Amino acid sequence: MFHHGAIFPKDKWPKGMVVFGMGLLEGRKMSSSKGNVIILSDAINEYGADVVRLFLMASAETWQDFDWREREVKGIKKKIRMVF
């Protein structure tokens, strides 16, 4: 997704991204009734949109469940800071 911004004009950039699998939180199924959910806007506010995008793209294939792991998200944020 990031390479589109570097090599294509804006009208050719992706309009969004999709993860079709279930959401897991630290290996457990996310459930609003259990209160263990990650709100996307909260994650973006805390870690930044680039960190969240990169984590979701790297953590699962399209039809695979993604597993939100705080330690891995923080690791991605640290790596992005080292590059930029």
C-alpha cells in the first residue's frame, strides 16, 4: 500500500484496505460483550495511522484472522521511528 503513494499519482492510490478475518486480541477472540476490543480510531490516535496500517497488513492474509498484539504494534512503531 505504501509504495502506491511513492510511485503512482494520487488518483491511482488504494481507496482503503480490508481484513476479512476475525479480530483477536492477544490470542483471544474480540468481543464487545466481554469488553476486549480495540477501537480503530483509538488505536490510530495512540499509535498513528501508519503503524496501524502496517501492523494490519503484516499480521494477516486477507482471509486470515488478525491478532492485535500490543508488543508487536509497539515494535512496529519503534521501527517506523528508526526509519523516519
